[in-house]
Amino acid sequence: MRYNSGETAPKTGSYKVVNENGREVNRVYLNEGDTFPPTSCSQCHYED
């Protein structure tokens, strides 16, 4: 599943930060209901 900054995490867990080329560039741990923080690049998104 794909998530963007500002969206709400549907479950507690680790989420990958993925760049425009599909490469994992970071990971964040969020609790259910937390807001996804801004990413380091404008084209990045989160995946579980």
C-alpha cells in the first residue's frame, strides 16, 4: 500500500520511504493514527 505525507497511518508498524525510482531511502516507525511526516524528497512516498 502507498501513503503520502500528511496521511494517517492505518496501523502501528515500520514504513519504508521510497523514492521516485522505487528505492528504499529510509524507514520510519509510526503508531496507528500518527500522521506520516514530510519526506526528504518531493517525489518520495511511504509503503508498508
